Amino acid sequence: MADSYPKIKVAAVQAASVFLDREGSTEKACRLICEAGRNGAQLIGFPEGFIPAHPVWYHNHTATGALSNRLAIELFKNAVAIPGPEIAALSAAARDANAYVVVGVCEKVPNTIGTMFNSQVYLGPDGALIGKHQKIMPTVGERLVHTGGFGDTFGAFQTGFGPMSGLICGENSNPLAVFALTAEGIRVHVMSWPNYFPTSGDPMRIRVAVDSQAFAQVSKAYVVSACGVVDDDMIRKLELSPDQEKIVRDPKYCGGSVIVAPNLRVIAGPMGAEEGILYADCDLELCVAMKLRHDFAGHYNRPDIFQLHVNRTAPRLYTVHDEQARALPSSQVPLATEPLKRLANPQPPSGDMQRGLDQMPDGQAPLAPSDS
């Protein structure tokens, strides 16, 4: 019997966070997941940093000013631990919707203060936490509050309809990242975008349209681009000047969610600046047809000329060499034996996200990273 490729329904959520409110943003995300699930979506993508917010204040205020510092502290206080109660709520919503879900969050390592990641969380239709992706390189003002992730959270993950991936904002146009995911055979890709871009360049919706089609051209995958928008509460808390508020309220500077097919056709959207959910039906057999034309990770490339090496390990900032030798009171054991051994990912990934990691005992040098 010949192979068959399914048809799936995907959804791009375009919405504003409940600004700097972790519980409120999580509740809103769960409602939107359930709505998309009721409408038949099997894959649901969310904007960048949806829980609890994206640090867009750096587009409008000085980095070291009082307001920026206050909002940055609130961002950390409302950041998400993975796993944690917010992830549990999202997992339950994904299970109820019977859908794969990709949600943008501001992540902090459990039981720490001061360091955050710009992350996507991947959830399965059974409610399982499949994994996460931490943005490799924070962009512009994000660098003031976010650190970059490592190769241990980069890569595609398996779904019932084949390999799938996600990237955040600017890294969707990183040529090496795009090729690496193409080489992993992805069929659907989720792009998570912020509320708006700074005015030093084109409006975000232009970049979203260009990058979505460019990614589809290289990968021959369906691209689901989910954009954030602004609301009155967010504008009020940002304390914008009249000129800044006029720009943020201009519809051309926000939104633009879009879904693109492997043949570069826009099959849904682009949306305006309103909140809503964009849907599209995707026939994955079209990926085959387009790959037969250009398979940039196969017949339409030259491995004898071009090669890409991906390091899927995370460096260790802090290692304790004599843990086993210590004779500490039981009350002190958790403090001594649960330090930040791997700042980027203290919880060992499970399932497909585990592949390619070299787990070495304390005090030993890691194995040489494998090619991917």
C-alpha cells in the first residue's frame, strides 16, 4: 500500500497578553486553545512571549530608566517555570482541545532569580509536555532581560503528522537555523511574533509576510505565523507619549498573522490588528510535491560542498565535583545537590527532545558534539 499524508487543520492565535499577568495570560491562552480546538484545529500556535508579555517597553523607553526597570522586575515576577502550574494548565487545555499547542512564554529557571529565556513550549494532544525551544539569540531590547538558549532545546519534534518545529521572531530568518530544521524534514513550522516592532524598520506585518514565505520556500513546509497585538491595558501600563501611542494604535504596526503553504501561497490571512484566530486546512502531500522540485536537504544540495554542524549540548557554568563525598545533614542535601548544573535547561528533556544530548557525570568532560 502506498504511503499517505494527512490533511490537518492549523490555527494561528493573534491576541494580546494580559500584560505582565501570568495567571491572567495563562487563563486567556487556555480559553483560546479550547476555542481553536472546538473549531477543529489540530495544531495551535501562539505569539512570542504571550505569557506574561514581551518586553516591548524597550522600543519606547530608556533601558535603564525607572519605568523600564520596574516593568522588567514585573516580567521576572510573572515569568513561567517549566514545568510549573501554568504549564500544567496549558497541558490540560491542549488535552481538552486534542491538539498540539505551541505557546510563547517568558521562562525562568525554577527556584532562581535574575535570568530569563524567551521560549516556546510544545504540548501534545494528550497533554504531554513535549519540550521547549529557548530563543538562541535575543533581539535588540530583549537582550536586557533575556539570555540566549543553547542547542539542547533546538530542533524538530515528532507529531502524529510528522516532524514539526518552531522558532521565535528574528531567528525565523537565521539561514543556518532554517536549514537545520529543513534537514530534519519538518512539515509544519510555527513562527511566534511579538506585539509590534520598533519604528526604525518596516512594520512587523511586512517582515512576517516575507519571512513566512521565505521559510516555506526553503523548507517546503507549512508555516503558521502567530502575531501579538496591543490592547488598552497594555498601552496604559507602557505609559506612552501621545506620539508613541498614535504609532502603537496604528493598525499597520500590529498583527499580520498569516499561514503559508509549501508552494508559497498565502492560504489564510494576513490578519489586521484585531484579536482573533486564523485557520487553514493543510494537505501535507503538497510538501512532497514541492520537495520533488527543491529538496534543499537532499537532492537539491551538495553535501560534498556544504555541511552544517549543530551542537546539541548545553555548556555547564557550575559543576560540583565532590557531591557524593559530602556528609551533609538531610535538610541541606537539596541545596547542595540541586544547583544550577545546567543553567539553560535544569530539567532533562524527555522524548524526542532528548536526542543528541551527551549526559555526562559531574567532573567529566562532555563528549564531542555529534553532527546533525
